Amino acid sequence: MEDLVRKEIVSYVAGNPGNRLPDSDSPYLDDALIGFSSASDSIFADYKQIIGPFHLLPCELLPEAATVVSWVLPISLAVRESNRQQKKWPSREWSLTRTHGEAVNAGLRRHLVVWLEGMGHKAVAPQYSPLWQEFGDTPVGIASSWSERHAAYAAGLGTFSLSDGFITERGIAHRCGSVITTLRLIPTVRTATDHRHNCLYHRNGSCGACIGRCPVGALSKKGHDKYRCREYVYQTIIQKLSDEYGVPQLGCGLCQTRVPCEAMIPAG
Ligand code: SF4
Ligand code: SF4
């Protein structure tokens, strides 16, 4: 059954006609990395301490929840290459991916729910649950009642970075998502030695390349200033380029490209 779920996710993304850069053979998003975690994994209770009591357990979003299905959709080489050249603003390709690639990711969440329900299981995409909320001012800064990256960590797909990103075997540049279901699947084993292992700065104090890539000084050895980053990504960039690029969400991703963790777990 695990393979069937994996196949459904990969074929949805690969076969989605919206997953295509204009005037290019390249997709926005490559084949998914997929992992499963048990809905009763104690790590979700830990998140109530680590993130905040507002972060929901799988069973709070779906009573009788058995499994959290998580995926990471790596951003394609063509898109990453375009953003590597940028120093202040995201490339057009990166911004199209933020809007249209994320639409593919959103479609995948909804498709997987319908597909699982069609097989007689219950399913919910936390991102679209009426219980989903964002909180602007918490001890960990801006946070929400369900973190896709923390779900991906629980499913063994990677670890966190200095820049608050999530570094997988295909790197830090990706979109990610999850669906909770009553279908019982075998959990993926978490193999990372700690929750920040894949980031060189956390592993051995080196690198820090993402710090120099941020045009607004939102990154430092102390970590990620979520407020400064958010103001730049959701206000300054949108005001400057939304009309020119023709998309409402543009992202930034400068700290996720031209860095050692862009598309892999950097070697020490
Ligand atoms: S660029 Fe270096 S320090 Fe920054 S997140 Fe990647 S590995 Fe960590
Ligand atoms: S997304 Fe952009 S603004 Fe935010 S930390 Fe990365 S480089 Fe800086």
C-alpha cells in the first residue's frame, strides 16, 4: 500500500499539465520525495512544546488518524539556475514556481484527500482544515497550527537549517505538503542524528553561505529573522514585481539557491 500511495503522488505531479515552466521543457517541480509518520508518534506531542500549544496533533485534525503522509517536491534545475543569478530580487521563473508550482502542490493535497476517500479512508489536508490558523506573535515568531516542514521531519524526509528551511536529500529548494489519513501505513524511519544535521553550520560551524545571500539581512549566525524576511517577501517584492511577473505570490529563495544545500545534503 505504501508503494501505491507513492506512485499516486509521483504520477499526479508528473502528469499535471500545470507543472510546466512557460516556453520550456522543464517542470516547476521534480518527482516527489515521500515519507510516512504514525499519527500517534510522540513527536507530534513534542511539537506542542517546541512550536507551541496551538500546533495541532494529527488526531485533533482528524479523529481516528493513523498516518501522516508527507512529501517534498524539489524545485527543478531550470528554476534554481535562474535564481542563482539573482542578488536582490527573485527570478521570474522562481516567482512563477511560487505561484503556479504551489498550485500544483495545493492540487496534490486535494487530489490525495479525494483519492484516499475514494478507497474508503478518511483524509484531511491540514492546510485546508477550518482548524488551520496562523499566529503572528509567538515565542518562535510567526507560526501556524500545522507545520508542513515539521510533518516532513516526522516522516524522515530531512532536517532544519540555519535559515529555517528544510534540507532533504534533494536540498532545501522545494515545496512541501501533507495529508492526514485513517489509512495505516508503515512509518518511514528517521535516520538523521539530530534535527539540524543536514545544515553545515549546525553540523560543524562552517558554511553560512545563506547569510550572505539574503538581501535584507534577515539571516545571521543567530538564525532567521522571520519578521524582516516576511516584510521583504510579502510586501516589498510583491509591490515591486507582481505586475511585471504577473503572479500574486513571488517568494524570494535567494537563501535557497547558490548555496551548498541548494539541491543536496552538503558533505562536511
Ligand atoms: S547555506 Fe549552509 S549554513 Fe545556510 S542552510 Fe545551507 S548548509 Fe546551512
Ligand atoms: S527568503 Fe529572502 S528575505 Fe527571506 S531569509 Fe531568504 S533571502 Fe532573506
